[in-house]
Amino acid sequence: MEDKQQPNPRFGPGYLEVVLIALMIAALTIFGYDNYLAQKISVLDLKGYLRTQKALLVAGEISEEEWQASVNKLEHALNKAAADPTQVVLLKEVVLRNGKEIDIREQ
């Protein structure tokens, strides 16, 4: 008697499914890398901010206490930016473009 083997039914994903799975994995990898590993550059115009505060102090528009509060606000802004381990803070004079500027007035 002849044993005729029937072809096994195909199990597993087809071509389209493989492509979709590969695209999803690539998208998730890029998303994860960008959010958790990639360094992001923030810039701070420290010279300009201190120059402005000093000019206001000399002109008598702010008091010593207000000047101290503005320095504390600057420190708070830097601490908030440094809380993210992927964040790098550079002076504005060093970065030519594409750096996210830290706005001290928002703090």
C-alpha cells in the first residue's frame, strides 16, 4: 500500500504579517530609544539672564531680595532640567541651533 503524505497545512504568519510585525517592532524601538536613551539638548542664556538681573538691580527696579529670588528661580529651572537623565544643559553661546531653550520666567 502506498502511503501518500498530505502536505502539512501552513502554520505561522504570512508575508504581510511578517512585514507588519517588523514595522511595529521598528517603530517601538525608535520610540523607546528617543524617549529613554537619546540625549536631548537644552540651552540656557545664563549670561543674558544675569546681565538683565544685574541691570535691573543697579537701576533700582528690583531689590536685593528680588534679585536673590531670581537667582533661586534660575537654580530651580536648572534643577528641573537636570531631573531628566537624558537632558543635557549647555550655555546658549555654545549651541548654534536646534536646542530647546529653558525659559526661566516660566518657573
